Amino acid sequence: MSALDIPQKIWPHSEIVSDLAEVRKHAPLTHVLTNIVVTNWTANVLLAAGASPAMVIAEEEVSDFAAIAGGVLINVGTINSFDAKAMKAAAIAAQKAGTPWVLDPVAVGALRYRTEIAKDLLEYKPTAIRGNASEILALAGAVGGGKGVDSTASSIDALPLAKELATSTGSVIAVSGEVDYITDGKETIAVPGGHILMTKVTGVGCSLGALIASFLGVQKDALRAAVSASAVFAIAGSKAAERSSGTGSFAVAFLDELSVLGT
């Protein structure tokens, strides 16, 4: 499949601006169960965007918290047996309470344990699933060819199975890559932009999943929320790269650009 085969709907810029303004206005409480590598970065990204992050991970607390949050992220990046129980409890509570939640299947397909857990979590109907092409392919049942957390497939390669996964799960699928593709199985939106430096800073992709969860806290149209969050990320990444000299300055510039975007 080539990009020419994809319906190229232009997502209204006004809707992206409006959704970001709503995040800044309401500071949606975002319950983040993520991996130990990216926790601090993810919290800073959400704060820069105007959301309110809460990194509640204890199994004894996650059910209560997921039920009151505006959105929940479950990221399996450094999962262990304790995390798995907490993530399942959070997913169950979110589904029961009607809290939108996002699954980030980090390195699924590369390792059996996390692949089984991620597929089990599908039972609790994530509102959105965000991953790179290899992760989405693996979650859909194909051989994604991932190298650890990195993708060896392009986002366009994963799109046909992403659409099937969206249809079978009822989730919006956001495939990250040089061009992000977001689909609900019927409609597909391409979000270009960003910069290669976004792949060189730990946690950028993972924090996008958290930002989608924050946008879901103010925007009930899951496709729109995922597109708006992805577009905000791409714009901030592009602007940050213009004034960066390397990965370190890019990380700081990205948070700066995200914090002033739309203001």
C-alpha cells in the first residue's frame, strides 16, 4: 500500500486548536501506568500540554483512581508480574466506569510475556491503541519484525492490519511513524510532520499515548482526540527541531514548544 491509496482527509486545524484549548482549560486528570524509563518525561509532557498527570501504580489503588480519572494510559514497556496485575485492574475499572483508556503495546511481538498480556488487555476494550508499526502488526496477529522497542516496518505497511484491528476491537488505532496514521476502521487520517529527533529521545512515543489519554478526557470522539494529540505532538516536534543542536537541546525545546503551543 502506498500513501496515494490512503484517503487524505484534512483534519480541521480549528478542531486541533480547540481540543488543545480544552485540555489547557480543564487540565484533565490523566492516570498513567507506564514504564520506569519514561515516567518523569511523560509527566512533564502532560504538564506542558496542560493536563494533570497522576502516576498511580499500586494494585491497591489503581481501580479507584481509574474510575475517577479523565483518561487512563496503560503502557507495558517495562512490565513485570506486579505491574500486570495493576494494569489489568485499571483496565477493568476503566471499562466499568466508562473511563476512556489507551493501550501502548511497547515491544509487543518481540517478547512472548508482554505480547500475551497486551492481547489479554484487549478484552477490556481500550478506547485507543497507540504503537509503532511493528507493535500494531504484532498485536493484530502478524509478525511485526520489531527490534526491541523499535519498529522495522513503516506506518503505511501496518495500516491495512491496523484498520482490521480497529474493526475487531472497536478501538481507534494510532500508528506512529514518519507519517502517523489514525484509523477507526472506516476513516483514516494521516498526520505528517514531526522530526527524526523525536525517535532519538527516550519516551517521546510513549508520552504520545499519555497525551491521547488526556485529550480523551475532554474530547469524546476518540478518532478526533487521537488525531489532535498526534498533530500537537508533530507540530511541537517540528518547531523544537528547528532550534535544536542535538538530542539534549531537542528534549528541552520540545517541552518548551509544547508548553506554549496555542497560547
